[in-house]
Amino acid sequence: MAPTVYLVSGSSRGIGLGLVTKLAERDNTIVFAGCRSPGTSPLLQSLAVQQPTNLHIIQLTAADKAGNDAAVAHLVVKSLEVTPESMREHYEVNTIGPLVLFQSSFSLLSASTPHPKYIIISSFMGSNSFGTRVPTNQLPYGASKAAVNWVASKLHYDHPPFVVVPIHPGAVATDGAAVAVKQEPFLADYPLISIERSAQGVLKVVDEAERGEEASALRSYDGGSFPW
């Protein structure tokens, strides 16, 4: 049987690295771990040494480093202080990046299986019904995640063979979460899950995802879902 092939972007750290780590443990699997600067991630390099036959590191840039760094720096900002620049930074990383990657990988995905899967790491902050009520100052981030949820739904209807699913990975103990807690200390009262737990949950959702007539809801790593 032909191996299952995965391409994971942002694999040098955080949730991306967690996904690559779990996937590399699977039998009959090939993982292409995409990151901007492959030589600067010792954890990813070490993992590739341990899994030389099924893990391959590739250079991949869906959004530029300056944009990523700026988006993290402007993660927490009050609504009345949001600038056009901070909105653009988040949309570049969280909305445009996933769309460009879909466009770039479309021909390969189309030739892979009858129902290729394209999974977008989104956030419950992008839920218009739920995320807007969370008492945190993350308007640019939430708006860009809401936009990528719309992109995911549109791709579903534009490309019927594809399984396109946006997934909330949980409140994960990542560098971004640390920045948010530093800027809004009350967030420290909310428990975070480990990267490993998030990756396990996300991959379970990915494994079970199927093509339906209607676009998938915003799925959650724990098997639940959020309203758009």
C-alpha cells in the first residue's frame, strides 16, 4: 500500500513541530516538514536524524518572517488602538498564508488521492458567535482567523473533491501564548494544554475528517466544534 504523505508548514516549533513529531512515529507515512529556515531548528533537525526514511525537511515560506514577528508582537491590542498595519500583519500570516499554500500545493494534492485533505490551524477566536465574546484584546488575530475560516469554507465549495477543515488546536502552551499572558496577565488563570496533547487531538480530527455536502464547522482538537 502506498504511504500516506503529509506536508506540514510552520514545523520548526510549536504546534507544527508537535504535529510532525507525532506523524513521524506512524508506519507507512512520509512527512515533509516545511519551515522558513531549516538550519535554525535543532529540535526538527534532531527529529529528522531519528526518522531519516520518512521525515524530510524542506524550506517553505507561506508568510515572511517579518510579518510573523510583527503579528506576534501585536497579538494583544485594544480595539481603539488597532492600526491598519497590525490588521495587515495578522491577515498576511493567518489568512493569506494558508490561501497561498493551498494554491501552491493544489496540483500535488489533486494528484494524490480522490479526496485530498487540506487542514488549516485556526482558532476559536475566529468564531463570530464565540470568539468575539472572549474578554481579551485580540481583535486583529481574531478577525484574521474568522477570515481564514471563510476561506476554508469557500475552498470546500469551490473544490468538491477536497476535504478542507479549519481546526481549533486548543489553548496551547506555545511561544504565542506566553506573549499573550505577558501582555494580559489574567490569561494566566486559564489552563493551557501541552503541544503533544494538542497535536494528538488535531490528528485524530484530521484522520476522521470526510468530505460532506456542507462545509465543515470550525472543528476543535477535542472532537467538538464551534459555530462560525
